Amino acid sequence: MLFKTDTLFGHVIEDTDDGPVYQDDGSKVDGDNPRPCLGCKVKIQHGEQDPCIANLPGTLNACCGHGRERTPVSKGLAGYVALRDGRTFRFSGTVGGEAVRAAVDLAIADKELPEGFVFDEEKMWWYGLTDAQVAYVHANTRRAIFEVVREVTAGKLPDDSYLTSDSPWWPGLDDDQKSACWAALGGMMSALAAEAREKA
């Protein structure tokens, strides 16, 4: 888990000495057999698209919000759609898949979003990049994260093996350090995109 408290398909989970547990009843989280989505009650596996909004047109990333109004960590709206053109909009995770699909259709047609759907002021890092520049960002993201974590930890973490492994960036960091890194990731991706414009 990245933070001590998070969600898994809408269910609030907590990290404990014995591993992650569901906050509502303390039962252990089985990563291979997670609870169904809190919103639509459909079972989803990690890496699968949310069934209620699968295959959204013109979309790079999306989350239905899994029945939650807001996230327990950031307190922001739980659902989002990141469009391929670099725009992102957010919404309550209680609106349902049909409403999200309708909002995507309106966004792609450059029409006003329905009430409760709000565009982010800033565009995503890939806005205006060529395919080669996006590939450059992807190829260099691990290096950039390494630099952020090294800065936050005054050079103590992670060790150099991080650059050639598949391990996540947060082991060994306390929640304050994780939060500092998380807050820096947006700026990191923007800087990496600027680097890609110069080099790729």
C-alpha cells in the first residue's frame, strides 16, 4: 500500500503490521480475490478496466470512483476521466457508468459537461506531445521518480538497484515522505514532458 489508509474498489483499507485489512470489519485483504466494487457490486481484478466504464472513447485512463463520493486520502472527487487530448474531468463516484459515458461523449464533442462533472484547470503531462515524446517520458519515468525519492530522503532511499528492478518507489518511506513524493509527482511529470520536447 502507498498510504496507511486507501481504497480498493471503493472499500477503505488500512495498512497494519499483519498487512492490509478492510477498515469496516478488520478482515485481511486478499489481493488475488478482492471484494467486488462498492458501487456496481461487480468483481474486478487489478489491471482490468472498471466494467461500468470500460472502453471509453478518447480516453487514456479512468476510474468510476467505485461508489465513493470522495477519496479518503485526498478528499477529492473519487471518479475521473483522463482524455487522450490531455484534459481531465472529475466527478463523484456515485454517478454511475451511464452518466460518465454521456459526459465523455460531451467532452469529446467540446460541449459543456453536465452538473457535477468538472474539468481540471491544468492539462495532463501528455498534452501536445508526439508519440515519440510520450515514449521518451515513459522510458524515463523510473529515473525521474528515483530522483524525487532521493531528494525527499536526502539521498538515503532508494538504492541504485531501484533503477533496474520492478519494485515500487515507496518501501522504507514514512507517510510524510510518501506524501512529499506524491505531491512532487505532477511537477516531475511536467518537467519530464518538457525534457521530452527538447530531446525526443
